[in-house]
Amino acid sequence: MGAPMSSLFFLLLLLLLLPPSLSMASKPPPPTPSEWPLQFHSLIWYNRTGVLQKVELWYDFINGRNLNIIEEQLTNHVLYDVEWDNGTSFYYTLDPYQRECDVKHFPVGILRPNWLHGATYLGQRMVDNFLCNVWEKVHFIRYYEHVATKRPVKWVFFEGPPGYTAHVMTFEVGAVLDDPNWQAPVYCFTDEAKKENPNPKIASLQSLIMTWISLWKTATV
Ligand SMILES: *[C@@H]1O[C@H](CO)[C@@H](O)[C@H](O)[C@H]1NC(C)=O
Ligand SMILES: *[C@@H]1O[C@H](CO)[C@@H](O)[C@H](O)[C@H]1NC(C)=O
């Protein structure tokens, strides 16, 4: 073996013996968002450019259903949005003096637990006083997850009203709403509700909710 050959051999040996962290620039992969629990109950404050909403979310992937109970600040208007995984959604009120119901069909079912899959990691921020990992999904939503507990803290939609922001107040993993509460009222299945004067505030709230939920579903399938 000539001198150049043996030094090459020595170099190769050195490369093999070095720990990989020294021989390659290694960077840990960016964190990925936690999947949503298969069943949970959450109380969420939404701020859409100054209009505040209280939303109770019952996510129940196991039974293929999702419910949003939406109330705008000091209006006494409560809108129920029951979504089924077969694509049917019911929007209704339960006020005996304001019986309204609308049934819509979406091409996709409820959000998958891994709907954040493939989101782009943006780093860490302090939001609502919690240190969070931040991701963005298809320029549609920015999502903040508490580093320590992996619970969602906040999300912001870019579509719809500018700065449509959710602040998660409670997050009860495993909480399930009883079956009777998922049943749409009888006037969803007759024409009776359509005969009454629809409340324009509820109608505009419903069209807003419908728009962002359908965007949310289609942006994240
Ligand atoms: C709601 O959002 C607006 C900006 O769109 C902000 O000025 C206001 O302080 C927010 N209100 C609350 C209660 O977070
Ligand atoms: C979807 O499921 C709900 C609840 O079982 C039902 O009321 C609705 O009619 C179904 N929709 C379709 C298109 O089958």
C-alpha cells in the first residue's frame, strides 16, 4: 500500500468511527401538532373583529358527529350547528318563539383528528400567557398549542372576517354529550320553520358559520 492510499484508508476509517452527530450537521425535526382527541368538550371564546362569541364545541369522532353551540355576546340568540360525518349539517335555534332550521349538505364529513397533518411549523410564541408551538395550515389557519400540555390555546382563521380568533377556555378530553342532545328538532324535517320570519341576525350568523366550517373542512381534508 502506497503512502496516499494508506492516508485515504485512514481518513475513511476516521469517518466511520466518528459519531454521526459530528460527521453530519444534525437538526431535530420540527415538532408536529397533536392530533385532536377522539372525543372532547371545549368552551371557546371567538373574537371576530370585536364581536364576541361563546362557542361550546362537542367533538365526537367516534360517533361521527360534531356540535357547535354558538352564542353572540348579550344577544340571547343561540345557534346550534350539528354536523354529521355523512355530510349533513343542521343549523337550528331552540327558542320556541324563533323556530328556525336549515339543513345543508357538505361534500366532506367532520374534521379528522389529524386535520393539522402537514402543517408548517413556525416556532414558539407566548399567546394568552402560554408558551406555544405554532403551525400554519394551507394559509387558512394558524394554530397555537401549549408546549407543556399539548392542549390547543388559540387559533386564527385568515378567511372570513379578518382576525377571526378562537381562545380555548376549557378542554375536557373524553367528555361526550348524550345522544338526545344531538337530535335536530322536528321542524328541521318539515316546512314549518321556513314559514316563520327568519331572524336576520341568526341568518347572517348561520351563513358566517357555514362558510368558515366548510372552508375549514375542505382546507384540511
Ligand atoms: C377582539 O379583536 C379586536 C381586533 O380585531 C381587538 O381590538 C379586541 O381587543 C379583541 N377583543 C378581545 C376581548 O379580545
Ligand atoms: C346523515 O345522518 C344524520 C343523522 O343520523 C341523518 O339525520 C341524515 O339524514 C343523514 N344524511 C344522509 C344524507 O344520509
